[in-house]
Amino acid sequence: MKKEILERFLRYIKIDTQSDEKSETFPSTKKQYDLLNMLRDELIAMGLKAEVDEHGYVMSSLPSNLDKKVPVIGFISHVDTAQDMSGTNVTPQIIENYGGGNIVINKEKNLVLSPSLFPELPEYKGQTIITTDGNTLLGADDKAGITEIMTAVKYLTEHPEIKHGEIKIGFTPDEEIGRGVDFFDVKKFGAEFAYTMDGGSVGELEFENFNAAKATITVQGRNVHPGYAKDKMLNAMLIAMEFNAMLPVNMRPEFTTGYDGFFHLIGMNGTVEVTTLTYIVRDHDRAKFEAKKKMVADCAEFLSNRYGEGVVKAELKDQYFNMREKVEEVFHIVDIAEKAMIEAGVEPKIMPIRGGTDGSRLSYMGLPCPNVFAGGLNFHGKFEYIPLESMVKATEVILKIIELYSKK
């Protein structure tokens, strides 16, 4: 299984599937179909029925071989990679029997995976570490999850003596830009519960995530020749800086952890005449989340009162909500995943997601969907890496979850 997982993972990460937030199509990039179509064909080659629908979703089903009715469960991962860094021409490096020290990922650029910066690294001493070459991201988010689901399904098709209920398989585009389940047909998928294989390090199990919103601040300035600007000019860039300074410094991502929420400035574009700021607003607690959104609106109103009506406008758009509210109603799905990890020799680490997954939205669409580790670390950048053994364990956890449901 270990060799198969490595070969499969390396095959998938070679395919550029980066999504594009600026695109108005769905999926946002045609190149995602390169992997979506490959996955469909591989599932069909395993003897399963599979399709890529008009929205790019791959759906497939492994029929039950039981003589009793058990819950229909699903496993879901996304094919796209983040916009933060290129996913073109991914060139992985494989470090076997990792010694526990520094890993030079690009000598020319002086890029080093160091335990001093990434203190979890020595935990994987003796394992096989897969890294980037420093020019792209790796794509373990979430091609590791895809690898694990596909490997588990293939294992079941090759071992019909293993009893299992009906298993649904789903692969989605555009998760990284928040559109992953915009057109996902939960009824068609047909699962009662599902698991996204989209978590981080080995053992992570998550059933609560951020409430999330996007805030766009538009500042309308007044550009006047600087030689004659007294009492006339409104510099939109300076007013935008004033807005940002009104938000609490200690509520930035770099100063928060655990259940702490934040305001994160992710984009700015400006001139004296017009400046825009783009933020993501996050909090696990719904009341605190709503308070953060109100703070954004209040700051904009305050500055408009100071500089003139309509000078500063705030547009807030909710993106997703904390799945805990929906998962708690069927908490046994978390209990089963925790038990599966223990039986697979993995110590469960139940923690909140400091982000979101397709599962958070699916839970509100009627498909309760906690998140299980896929094994990768340092997602979305050149320091991304994944221990091969973590992917093996994630695959074993999938098989254990299926086994436990077959006994219900």
C-alpha cells in the first residue's frame, strides 16, 4: 500500500489544478478537469460507476456487500490547489529515512525546512518526507486526501471479503476559493454522513470551524493638484490606512491561535482617488463573529461621518458557518472517526479548524461532514511537505471508519 500511495500521490500532484477567484466560470479553471476526468476514469477502471457532471463534480459509489442495511457514508476531497503559489510543474523531492534535522529544499534560494522554524519536523524522524523544490506549492492540500480515498476504494475492490456498506466518493473543484459546493447535489450524492479528507497533520479530527465573512472596504477620495489641495483633497489611501488602524492589532492572524478570531487584510489596491481594502473576518463563536462584522461596519460609518457621506463604504458577505451546530446533532460520526483512529494506531487530536472546508457548507446543506487529517503541513506555500507514513495512516483510518459502520 505504501508504494501505491506514493506513486498515486506523485501522479496527482503533477497535474496543475490551481483555481482562480477572478474567474466567473465553474469550475473556475478548465485545467481542473484534467484531474477530475482522470479520477473518473480510474474509478471506472476499478469497476465502479463514476461520472463528472456538468459542474465538474466527480461522484461514484461502491455498492454494499452486506446482507443488512447500514448507514451510507461518503468521503470527499477537493482537486484544486490554492492561488497563493503556483501549482505548475510541481517537482517534489523525496527524503527517505529523514534524519530529524534541516531539509534543504532549494540551495540556490537558501530555502530550508528547519526544526527551528517548523518544530513539528522531528516528529517524523525516520519517515519518508515529500517536499517541494521551493518553486511551487506541493499540492498535498488536497491531493493527499484524494490519494487516500482512491487507495482505500481500490483496496476494497481488490478484497471483496472485507464487508462494508455502500460507500460514496466525491471530488470537488474550487474549494480553495470558497465555491467548492456551490452546485453540489447532496441528494444525488446519496450519503447520510460524510468525511472530508482535508485536514493537516496525522491525528487531526475536526468538527468545528470558523464562521467566515469577506469584507470589502471602498474609500472614495478626492484628487486635487497637490499644490492647491488644502481643505480640498481627500487621499483615499490615507483614509484606508486610518480604517485599518482602527481594527485591533491583537486580532490579526499572526497574533491569534486556537479559538481566537481575526481580521485579516488580504488585499489592497489604491490611488488618491479610490482605494479598496479586502479582509477576511473569522471567529468560531457566532456572537463574536457578528460583533466583528459590526465593528467593520461601524468603523466605515465613523470615517464617513468624519470625511463625508459615502466616502467609506463596507460590503460584508458571509462565506460559511461553524459546522459544529449541525455535527453535534449526529455526534456519533465524530465518535466513530475517533475510534477508527485509535484502532489504526493513531492518537486523535480533536481541534477546531482555523479555516473552513467543503464540509462546513455541506453540513448546512444536510450532509454532516467532519474533517479528518490528510497528513500535509505548511499548506499553500513553498515549505509545504507531507510524510508518506501519514498518508498511509489516513488510508487505514478510512478503511477503519468503513469497517466500524459495517458493524452498526
